[in-house]
Amino acid sequence: MEAVRRYDVHEAEAHFSRILEQVAAGAEVVISAHGEPVAKIVPLRAPANRTGRGSPRGQVHIADDFDGWPQGTAGPFGITPP
């Protein structure tokens, strides 16, 4: 895990946009005043670690006797039943 980045209040004021970009990319930032930590800025949600569509291809097996989706369940998943 990446180390928490630390900024003094004056640095944080001067570089706030850059700090927000870092947080948006998943970093955590601590703001200090007079050497004492006073605030921690964290991402609202962790970035998803996705490898792209179809990434589990070859890892999922559907049995030959699979009957299909129960009525009304495929649509919310973006699947068009045959």
C-alpha cells in the first residue's frame, strides 16, 4: 500500500488542485498545522481494479444443461436472453 502523503497547511493551500488529483487517483493525504496532523483527505471510494470487459473469459463454465435466466432477471444485468 502506498504511504500517506503529508502537506503543511500552506503547501495544501498552494497545491490544493494537485492534492485533489492525487486523492482522486486513490492516495490519502494528511494536512498538518504546526507539525501536528489536523485532517486526512481520502477518496470517497477506492478505484475499481478492473482489467476490462471479458476479463474472466475462459474462467467461467456454463453447464450444458443450463436452462437460462429466470424471467425478469437478465435485464438488470444488461444481458439479452436468447
